[in-house]
Amino acid sequence: MSKRSLDDINEKIKKGEANIFTAQELKEAIKNEEDIKFDDVDVVTTGTCGIMSGTAAIFHIGVTEPGVFQKAKSVYLNGVPAFPGPCPNELLGSIDVIAYGTEHSVRDHEYGGGFLFKDILSGKDIDVEVESIDGQKFETSVNIEDIPRAQIIGVRMAFRNYTAFVNPKNDIVNSIFNGIPMEGGLDQLSFSGCGDLNPLQNDVSGNIIKEGTKILFNGGPGVILGSGTRSSDAKPNLMLTADMLQMSSEYIGGFKTGAGPEIYDSVAIPIPILNEEIFNDVKILNSDIPLVVADIHGRHLPLTETSYDKVWEGYDERPTFNSSKFNKEDNAEVQKSCPTNAINDNGTIDLDKCFGCGLCVYLTKNDTYTMNLGSVDVEIENKNHNIPITCRQSDIQRGKKISSKLKQLIIDKEFDL
């Protein structure tokens, strides 16, 4: 079996001779029937972006001068509850807090931790409200320049792809697994997972991705701490961490769902091709990857199965705005429902915020927004159904972008394997 060492690959990178592919580039070459051999590939950069609920941030924030209050009892950041500690910072005038990406603002039920983290990284001012243990209340405002330390930890991240959801009943279900409450009748399908770009999907044998592996986490350098919570052999995921202050706002943000705001993250992981087994693992294609279709009443209720080529290949990554068909009144629901608040008052799409979820296309009137999202043919309870895809909770475009960023960092010798 052909082999090479990590030192061999690093030496080729140092000399500018390494053959580095993004997962997208490799898969396209394979589908084009190019004769790609082990000797042709040294590194493959993989990437994914999607809702990752297990995201939390740890901040150190100054509030007052030292000696003003003993320690904090409660903290709100833009109305989002944050949890003081574990360090009490007694009489220091500053606080350590942990904020969850899934926590909802007490001011605005459509704003949560994911939107907060994006606002911080975008340089926006953040309102800080603190109540001390003796009932004193303090308010201040900070931005990223005022935060000396911030770390994100993801306890359940980058699942090896995920699940699609439908509603086979006649009710309406509020769930985090759809951008809006999902109506019954099997006429909507929501799904997650970046298919054959996904890091763990490209290392099914577990040769490379493990504790200590260096990664890109929301655009900044990070590391794998180990397996994530609820990880299993059948459905592995990762625990990750990185310095938040080195991240980029384009790779992280809030995503409104039928059950309130969630958070999305982006992860890229390099796979050095050390042997033939690793090479064979990275050759997997969307058509080889099953996508379970479950009942949205519970992810433990599988109904049928499709594959990732049926939900990603041949379809659009972003919607198109047709200005001639725009009507502000008719568009109000679409704008309000956009999971990432990407639709402007004049109907145009802020492509920096857009997630490509497709919900605007499902809700639009008169084809104000168009996008080929596709549909899936499945059999449920011995009946054939063609179900339109109406909401994506993973963003293939950001997944491709962060894997391309990682490739360039390796080429530029700014990321060590």
C-alpha cells in the first residue's frame, strides 16, 4: 500500500510542491472521470457550515472601576442572558461570563446568541447590563476592541452530516429543524448537512480527525478537543475550540427557526493523504451518502431515506431577487421570516448575510425571489411522494468558502498541519 509521512507532506508544502485540493475540487475531478491517483493528492481541505446548537462563548468584560461591586449575579448582553463565572472576579469591576449561542434575548424573541456573536465580531457596540449579588445595577457598552479575551467552545459540532425532516401529520410543528413552523401534509422538507464536503464524512475510518487536530473554526485557527457530546460511531461529531477574536463574522451568525433563534458555525479541517485508505475515504461522493428523512415530531422517528446528491447537486446556492415583481406590503412576511435577516426594506438581498436557506422562495408571492431548491422522491408508508425542499439549514457556499480559505492558508504556509 502506498504511504507517505506527514513530514513528507510538510516538506512539499514548504517547497511549494504539494498537491492540495479542496473537497469540492477533488469530487468534481472524480465525477469528471479524471484519473486521480494517490500520488496526485497530498492534502484535501474539507468544510461544512450549518446550525450547530452546541456553541458557547466565554468572555472577560470590564464593567466598572475596581471596588464598585463585589461580584455579578446576572448579566445580559444585548438582552441575551449570559452566565457569570466560574471566576467570581471579586471587587475587580470586571466579569467572566459564558453565553450560549442558542440563548434567546429577553428584549426580542427573534434575537439570540448567534446574532450576538456575529454583532461582536462585526465590531458593533454591545449593551451590557449587570446586576450584582447585592442588587446594584450597572449598564455599559462594549465592542470587540474592549474585550481582551473571548473563546468559543463547540461541544457538539460538525456532525457527519445529519437529517432531513418532513411533517407527515396534519398539525403544525414549531421546531428548530425548520426556519418557520412546519405545516403537515408532506409538502415541505428541511435538511442539514454539506454532504461530501463534510470533514467527518471524508474520514470515515477515523485516521486523521481526532483530538489535537488543527482546524479552521469560523475562519480562525482552532483545535479539536475530542469527540462531541452525543457522539457515536454511527453519528460522530466533534468538540472544538478557538479564539473568538481571530474569527470572522462571515462564518458565524444567528438563524431564526420555528422554535426561536439558533446559531450557525463554519468548520474546515485538512486531511493529509498519508495512505491509500485515507485516499479512498476522501473519494466518497454525495450519491454514496444516505440522508435519513425523519418525522419532525422527533428526530428519533425515521420515515425513509434519500441521498445528498438529491438535495445538493444541480440546484442553486443563492436566491435571485426580481425587482420588477417586488411589492413591499406583500414582502413583509418574507422579510420578517428570513432566518438571517438578509432581506432589506427594498427587497434586495444582503448576500453577506444570506444563508441560501431558500425560505424566501417558499414564502414569496409573484416570484419576487426565485431559486431552484429541488425536490426529493421518497416512499413513505408504501406511498410515493415528491416533496419540495423548502429550507436548508446548512450552507454549502460557506462550506466551500472556508475549505478554500484553508487551502490558501496552507499554500501560503500560514497553517501548519
